[in-house]
Amino acid sequence: MNNNIWQGRLDGEELLYHRIFQRVKEENNYDLISTKDFVLHGFAVDEGVKRNKGREGAKDAPDVIRKNISNFPVIRPDFTLLDFGNIHCDGNSLEQAQNTLAKNVSKVLLKNGRSVVFGGGHEVTYAHYLGLKTAFPEQKIGIINIDAHFDNRQPENGVGASSGTGFWQIAQEGVMNSLHIGIQRNSNTLKLFDTAHQYGMKYILADEIFFENLPSIYQRINDLTESVDYLYLTICMDVFNASIAPGVSASAYNGIFADAAFMHLYRHILKSEKLLALDVAEVNPAYDIQDRTARLAATLINEWFMV
């Protein structure tokens, strides 16, 4: 194991003392995955961010997130995390990196594991989704996207896919079942809203996330989860206010906070037994302050580990 990354406070070897770093197994054999194992891939890629004219640096995030999640205590006695390392982008071959992740994720899901991906740019969305669709081609996949942006731009000629095109790409695969939480009006043009309506992308504006509105939000989450066979949750860290998430590819000074209202709706999503895949995207260590953004991303992932 890479002890420079997976390390933390060692209180003892008994199960009651365990922290996450003590339950990680570095692995390269997908046949060793057991049902309900959490299986991690790092998507050390931000070519899509570069193409989308964002701040580069998210490719360095996976190992930083690993360091920040290492010391959390293990809550579930049966918790296991298999780490299959990082996927990199060779030159500007984003599509190749996406296909590699998709292939590996499909192997995880076919072994009944649960897929966790540390991005990387939000170009991880199309790759992660493709992994689910490859594993379950006849099943209906639902996506919950926690993000300030729709990421439904049509690829530019001569540029290709980017961190902002994932949901446009998914829409080309067929009917899309998605709910986008945290959408900002000042982060999406009217064209992007129109595209969202055209493809049936449901959304909850950032302004709608407050405690008194939780029953309505729960119902919209339930409407999606009840209509699909499997669920994939993706989190773009630029949905959060820059004060708590300064290290992202595109800062949001009016972003949402990880307050009680948000954590209630987030945990509501995590309780779904249909949830098979979760990723965090666009943590950018080059612009982070005291690992605030990486720590928040790690905390959100750890919430799933505790369900």
C-alpha cells in the first residue's frame, strides 16, 4: 500500500479502533471484488476542464482526496474499500481515458461492487455513466447531479467533448433520467436551460434549497429514484460557496453551503438501495486553501461509507 497516501492515526488494530486507511486494499484484480465492496478509481484527468476553458489542476485531486478521507473512522463493521489506483490522460486523449474508466466501472458493477470515483474534471460524468450503461444496457439508469451547471453544452467543432458536455453526450445515448440539484441562474445561459427542457432534465435551483422546502425536494428525488432501476450520483464541487470550496475549476461565490438542509437532502439520496455509483469532480488542489475543498469532498464520500 502507498503509505504516503493512505495513512492516519493508529489507535489500535481491533475493529472498534479502525479508520479508513486501515481498511483499504490496493488492488488490480477485479475478480476479487465481493458484493457490496466499495471500489475506488481515481480519474486523474482534467483535459475536459482545459477544453472548457476552466482552471486546470483537477487532475491532481484524487490522491489529495485520498489523504483527506484516510483518517475518518470506520462506522460499518463490514466496510471494505478496494483502491484500483488512478486513470490518467495520455496527452489530450480524453476519450480514451473516459473509455478506460467506463470499462473498469462496468467490471466493478458486474461483480456487485459499488463504484466510487475521485475526479478529476466533470468529464468523469460521461465516463462513469457509460460504465453503468455498459454493465446494465437494458436497465434504466437515473442520475442525480449536484452542480451549479447543467453541463449540457454541445461539443464545439475542433474541440470535442469537455467537462461541460457530459449530459449532452448522455442524452445522445437515449432517454435521460436526471435530476440536477443546485443549478444557478447566473451560471447557465438561456440556451442551456432550453437544452435542459428539451432533454427532460429536471432541476432544483440553488435558491430552492432551504429547510422548509425539504419535503418538496424529497418528493422530487423520490420521483426519480422510483422510476429507475439503478442510481448514479455525481457531485461537482463548484456547486458550493467559494468560502467552503475555494479549490475548484470555476469558483461560485454565491454557491450553496453544506448546511443542515443540504445534508438532509444529500443523506436522503444516499439511503437509496438503488445507488450504485458516486463521484466527486473538480476539486482543484492548486487553488485550494488548507485542503478545504478536498476535505469537503472526502466528507461527502464518507457519508456513503457510513450508510
